[in-house]
Amino acid sequence: MTQHSPRPADAAPPVRPGRARLAHMLALALALGLGACLPDTDKSAEGEARKDEDGQVVARVDGEEITIHQVNSELQRSGLLGSADEAARDAALQAIVRRKLLANAAMAERLDRNPLVVHNLEAARDAVMGEAYMMQELAVVTEPSLTEIDDFIARNPLLFTDRRSYVVRVIEMPSEAYTDEFVPLFDETPDFTAFKRELLGAGVAFDEARSIRLSSDFPEAVRERLAQLGVNDNLVLRTRSATQILKVEAITPMPLSTEQARVAARSILLQDRLRRTAGTLDQALAAKAEIAYYGAFDHLNPQADEPALERIGPLDPDGAAAGEPGAEAGAEAEAGPEAEAEDASAVPAIRGAAAADTM
């Protein structure tokens, strides 16, 4: 039997804390005892708020942040970095948001495990890393000096001080169907009418085009030959697969001013240096690596009696590597700096033509 001591008559009744007070005391104890073990959510929130205030975070997609740096990168890829156009910046951000939505949906469908997607991701990663490395290496390429620029201008008057505009009419046909017997027909009518009639009668397929081109648009060999021609003169350009007959319909002088010429020459020389440096880097990396080809690509392996990099080089229009047997005589193995001024959309198949005969 439990005995209780009698309570004095004047003693105060015992204090029994209520449930609310107990909960408050427990919360206080937990805060004091466990506070050091819990993450500082206030500081994290403060950091997030500071990032938002600094303008670094410009959007969130399902909790994932998009920063102003990503927007600037998007603008840079579009060639619009530094643009004050609000519409361009908005479009860049919306493009990022759309990509993230699509990527999140793809992840939810586990498409990241699809073999094709895996291969594409690897290729994209290699491309980004390769471009970053190339840009790093090309950063050391120096600008051409004013002396080099002026010397280049003096050596290439048809690109600058003696630049011309040509109106040319072009007939392109298979080389196997071309013979010198067609030559008298070139001048029988000013627009190749008699020549075209003969081709149609012989069942020879051909294409016709008329365009206006600057002398700087043509490869050097063609440019030099055109400079020797007058109005209504013809130029025949032959490759193994196609032959073109050009008729000059008009010539207009279009020289560049000194400042314009220097700007253009600087660009050509700098691009040529970048191209050559990149080519040298490619060859150096290939020389240090162990590369082997298999199966249908076995023919790419160097033969025992040839240098490992001999096959690496530009191809002529018919696929023969420059310098290999079968390449047209007179074809240049490597274009000079002025080749950067050529326009790939110039008269079809002019680029890389190995022979040019003036008629």
C-alpha cells in the first residue's frame, strides 16, 4: 500500500503543464539539441533569394534553374550575343524552356536508355568537347600585320583593286558527251540557242543558268582566265564528270577602296591561318593516336609503304584525293588564302575544276 505524505493546508497545488505548453517545451528542446544537425534552411533560402535578386536565375522548370548565363550562351549560338533586343532574349529563354520540357519528358519515358539516343548523346558530347579544345588551340593564332595585309592586296588585284563583276551564262553537261565539235556553236547565237538546239537534238541532258558573280567569287585559276576574256568570249571548264561552258555577257569594274580591301584581306588571311592551324592540329592528333579501320572501312588503313596521313586531304569533284593517281593534272593540292573568298554557290562545279580552256 502506497502511503502519501499529507499536504499542508496552505501549500499551493502542484502545477501540471498543459499539452500546448508541453509541445512548446519539446519544440524548444529539439531546436536547442538538434539545431546543429539540421541544414540551415534559412541560409539556403537566403542564397536562393540572393541569386534571384542578382538576376542570375531567370526561370525555373520543375524546380530546375535557368540562369542568365544559359540565355547568353543561347544567344551566342544564334549569333545574337550582346543584342539589346528584348524579343531575341525572350525567344532564347523560351527555347531553353522548351528543350528542358522535352528533355524531362524524354527522361520520364526512359529514352536516355535508347541505344540511338545514347549514341547521339555521345556524339554531341564529343562535338562540344572537340569544339572547345579547337577554340582553345586557335586562340593563339595571331592577327596578320598591316604589312602582310597590304602585300596580299598587292599580289591579288583581282580580289581588291581590280575586282570585277561578271554576268555569265552557263551550260553544264556530262563530260562524256562533250566534244570540241561543239565549239563553233558557242558563238553562233549570243545566248547559246544554236548550241542548246544541237544538244537537244543529240539527246544530251544539260542545265542552264545565268548569274552575276564577282571575280573574287571564283577560284584563282578561273579568276585569272576570266581576266583575259572580253564580252561574248567563252570559257570551258572540264572535270571528269561534268563540263561547263561559260559565256561572258557583261563585265563591270568594281574595285574596293583601300579600307574595304584591308578589311577583306585581313579576314581572308586570318581565316586561312585558322584553317591551316586546325589542319595541322588534326594531323598532329591523328599521328599520336592509334587509329585502325575494320570491315567495309578497311581501305582507310594506311598501306605499309605509305605515310599514315597521306590519304588525308581535300577531294576533287570526282572523289580522287589530291595527289593520288587519277587526279586531274594541274589540280592544286592545297588552296591559298584567297580560296577563302570563293563562294560555294558560284557557278556549279567551278570549284576544283582541274582544267580550263579559253575558246
